[in-house]
Amino acid sequence: MLKTYQYEQLSAQDIDRLTLRNTDPNNAIQDTVEQIIAQVEQNGDDALRQLALKYDQISLDALYLDEAEIEALAATISRQQQRALEIAFQNIHKFHATQLKKERTIETMPGVTCWREVRPIEKVGLYIPGGSAVLPSTLLMLGVPARIAGCKEIVVCSPPQKDGKVNGFIAYCLKLLQIKKIYLTGGAQAVAAMAFGTESIPRVDKIFGPGNQFVTKAKSLIQSRTQVSIDMPAGPSEVLVIADESANADYIAADLLAQAEHGADSQAVLVSTSSSLIEAVNQALQQQLRELPRAAIAQKAIENSYAICTTDITTALAFSNKYAPEHLIIQSDEWKRLVYGVQNAGSVFLGHLTPESVGDYASGTNHTLPTSGYARSYSGVSVDSFVKKITFQQLSQDGLRQIGSTVEILAELEGLQAHKNAVSIRLKDLES
């Protein structure tokens, strides 16, 4: 059952509390992650083997699978499953391919030409979560834009399964992406390995991928202490559903549970204009939970989730913008007029027939998205995430004459004489 709040009875402090999630008040997670990072930095592969034994209960000889092993694993899945992964790959590629565009060259004033050129990040690391569910879809979501961007080296890390390998679905995605090696390490230690490099795992320039709170904390710490950047803080999954009287309670329950089954720390929030709908959703949750293989996990997540009843859908949208959800579903006949009011969300699913699951797998949009309120300032992964955009400028003689005095005046008023001289010395040569 979702605990239900009446929006009008909530104070500003109540709203702040409800929109805050995934905190580490006693620094327990940070302390553990700090130790793991230090262990990997100092001991490399040996640390990864020790941590695999500790956290995954697996003794590893090799820390990676090579191309032949990947080929053999990929062959173990059915043709129907291969085809589903191929369709997802094609749709994701089609959507992301439009994002790589050449920009125009601009003449800001006569003789002053400026432009930007795109360059791929050379070495990128992709973290593919394992844990209670292995996500080949995440490999496609990260690997496809990395390939489109033209990254020279793509390092993939994922926790080993009980047999010390990865499953056939991950392997088939590696084939589709033409990635010939995968490293068998997960959690914070995988992030540290890609940041520092080990005897087996190359150091990368940027790390991508969602994960639990330990992975998210590791990414944040690595970014603050090294020259390695990250895609975004992407922690436990979350969804917020806005629904009015036109919505279907069974659909809402299914959407909430689709996020809840990711993990006990996931969050599923319902904001509705109808108290009777909230009641119907709670009944549907109980019914659908009984049929889920991951019911115990989903139940824990639902217990940490809630519903809010508002007087109107505009207020519901205002709360959503405050929450800034990773996934926002708008189940209303009025979804078209609400689109322009969405300010903070990772990815949005509109209408009664658009479950969040389609974005997770195969519609084409990326499912690696900001969580924990970071959608206020971060975008989801795209081709842009895998490139740098470098500015260029070139001045002709006429251009230097046109802009020179302006730069001289501005440099002088800032007290930077050498800046002024760099222009003045050239102007003097042009005049001689």
C-alpha cells in the first residue's frame, strides 16, 4: 500500500522531505566506498579478485572474457531473443544517430570567423549493473551512442555471474556493438578500476552507467578527486506518475511496479487529482504484486514510496517539477497541454498507452538518466555525452583591425596589459 498524503496539508518542510531520497546520513556508504577505492588504487587486479570473492562469492582467474568466449555465450540465446535485441539496437541507433550534427561556421564580424568541431572522448568506460538483474539494455543504451560518437576505446565492466561469466544477452549485445572484451568486475570497485587503471583494465577518461548507491557514490568521489569525469549521478531507479480521473488504475500499478522491481531502494510515486483512483491503484498493486517473481523486492520499494492527492493537475505537475523524477509518466487525456509545463525530468512518457518500459528497452530514447533530483540540472545520456565540442577562431587582417581596439580597451579596463599587447603588437605590424 502506498502511504497517501493530501497536498494541501503538506508544509514546505514536508515537501522537501518527500522529494529527498537516497541519502547517506551516517556516511556509511561513503566510508565503505572510500575503502574500496583505496584498495583498488593500491592493489589493482589483486584487489578486484579479493572484492569479487567478498561481494560476488566468486573466485576469478581471469578478470575478463575475450572475443571467443563472448561469441560462445552469444550463441546460447534463442533467435527470437537475438531479434528482440537487434530491434532495440536499431531503434536506439536510429534515435541517437540524429544527434551528431555539424554546426555552422559564424562570422561574428567581418574577418572574424568562429566555429565548433566535435571530437569523440577517446577512452570511455561503461558500467553495466549486475546485482539482482543483469541489464543488456543498459549496454545498448551506452554502447550505441559511444559507437556513433566514434570513441576509440570502449571499456565495459559488469559483475560476474555465479559461473564467472556474463549471460548470453550481454554477450550478444557486445557482438552487436563490436566490443571484443568485457571485464568481470562490478560495484564501486569497477568504477575505481576504470578511473585508475589496473594490470588488466585500461584507465578511461569518462565513466558511464547507472548503479546502486555504492556505484553512484564511487562515481561522485572519483570525479571530485581525479581527472576522470562521469556522465551523471545515476543511482537507484525512480518513477513519478501524474494521473487524473481519466487514468487506468491497473496501468498505473503496473508502471509503479515496473520501477519497484529494480531494487528495494527504488522509488515509485503517484500524484493524482483523484483519491478514489489512488485507492484503486493500491488495490491493483496488491493484486499484481502476487504475480511478480520479484515481489519481495518490489514490495520493499513500494513500502518506501507514496501517493499524493492534489486538487488539480497543475499542482500535480508543480510537485513533479520539485521532485525532478528520473522517469515521469503523465496518464491523462490532457497530456498535450501539460508537456510545456514539464521543467525537470529525465525522460517523459505521455498518455495512457506509453509505459516507461518502452523507453527502458526499445523505443529508441536513452534510459541512462539522472536520479535523486539531479534532473534539475542534468540530461540523460546522449551522443553529446561521449564527445567534446572544441571552439575554433581565425582572424584575417581585416578581422584584427575590426576587433582589435575593442579587445585593447577591454584588456586595459581589466588591468591585463599583456592581453592588450598581444593585440597591439599585431596591429602595429599591420600598420607598418
